[in-house]
Amino acid sequence: MNKRSKKPNGFWQNLKTRPLLYNMVVIAMIVAGVVLVSAIAMHFGTRHGSHRTVPDFAGVQLADAEQAAAKRGLQIIVNDSLFVPAYEGGIVLDQLPKSGAQVKAGRKVYVTINSMRQKMVKVPYVAGRSLRQAKNMLEVAGLEIERLDYVDDIATNYVLEAYCDGVQLTPESALEAEMGSGVVLTVGIQDRAVGAEVPKLIGLTLQRAKSRLWEMGLNVGKVTYDDDVDLLDKKSARVYYQSVDYGREAALGDKVRLKLSLDGEKVERASIDADTIAKRIFARRLEEERIADSLKNLENVAPTPAGEESQSETTDDFFM
């Protein structure tokens, strides 16, 4: 008698006989499915494989840059503008991401463009103010000091006259100038021997260094940059050389020449050297002041005239 062979149970049927193992397998499959679906969605959502190379927009008119960007699936966003006379108005000066960068389609490229003309601002009347007040008023207006001219006057470091483009300012004048223009200040000085301690300029940007010099009554001399500093990098460059050492005395109105660099290590080394020199200058000054005080004290001690006896000696003789 032939026995009919039993049909073996299937995988899932056998697995169901073990509830714990069955549930673990089901959970693992669900997790795997979620991961797979997420990967597929991310693939299409991020346009995987649709990279674009950002072109160089520098020197290109904004309208042309926008057209070129659109052809590559990119978008131009203007986030800043400068006025650089050396360049044509409306062209792109800088961009982010930089040219050559690999980006996804639809990426925004932020650009800085050159303004058609510099903004005009009203020149404030600063005569009759202290030098510090006048400097602050000009800086708030977007202007700067072109030069400090010192003349003999009873009021030291007070502004007597102010000129912009050769025109003397008056309380009634409504003169306007391009932002960033310089104003010549005529400043009083009572004693020509009065000087100013040169501040530390190493590590400062040009604008901050200028401001520090002006408030001390000093002029800005020749300004030079390292060869790798272009027009757009000048705002970021920092001073690594000043022609008059930090801590030394200078006559009011003297000029201090400056050199600037983008090399952070170069600036840091210069800063350390400047601090070392300043410590020596201050120590020498303190020693000179100590010697001067000692000499002054000696001059104030009157010597006893020859042949005269002190009162104590006369008293002693009287009782002997």
C-alpha cells in the first residue's frame, strides 16, 4: 500500500508557529521597506546626479549673469553692492559660491554688484566741536577726515574750520558729497610741544586704524597693500606695519604710514613684535621720569651755607 507523501509546510507557515521570530522578521521587513522608500525619495528630491558647475560671473553685467545662470538651472541673488570707481557700474564684483563649485540645480548664487554711482550724503557742520566729536559726526554721516591741519590757537584739538572739495563749510551750508569722501579740518593747538602717543594699529582694518589716528590728532600717511590684496579684499586686510611705533610720542598732525595684508600669521607676528617694542618704550619712559623726579628733588634741597652752624649745634655749645 503506497503511502501518500505529506506536503511540507511552507516557510511562512512554519514561521507562524514561532510567534516571536515571526514578529521580528515582519518588523525587519517593514524597517527595510521604509529605508528603501526614503532612499528613493531622497534620490529624486535632491536631484541626485544633477550637479551644475558654477560659472565665473565676475566682471559680467547683472542681466547677462542672470541669463547665464538660468541656462544652468541656477538663480542669481543680489545681496550687496559697492561703489568701485575702477569698474563699470552694474557688473558683478564677487559671488558665493565661487566659480567652479559643484552645486545642485536650483542653487542660489549670491553676488555683490558695483553701484552705478556712490551714494550722496550731507556734510555736517563740525566747526566749534572737539576733534573727537567732529570725527564721530563725520563717520556717522559716512564720511572721513582727509587731513588735519594744525594752527596756533588757544583751544587745542578744537576744530576751527572745515573744508570739503575746497569749499568751507558754514552752519547754513547744505553741501553734499559722495559717501566715503574726506573733509579737511583746521584744528587749533596752543603748545607746539604737545604731542600724542601713537596707538597700536597692528591688527586693525584700515578704517579702524584711520579712526584711531584721527582721534589722537594724527594724520594717515601712505597706505599700501600686499600684492595679493585686490579691491574687494581691502576691507578685510589688516595692518601689519606702522611707520611710528606703538607707544612713541609724535607731534600733532604727524603722518603715520600703514601697510596691510590678508596673511593672518604675518599680522599676528607683527602684533607680538609691536607689543615687545611698546614694553621697552614704556619702561624707558618710566625710568626717564624717575630720574627727572630725582633730579628735581635734589634741586629742591637747599645746601647749608659755609661757616654757618645749625640750630642744634649752637644749642649743644650753649649747654657745654
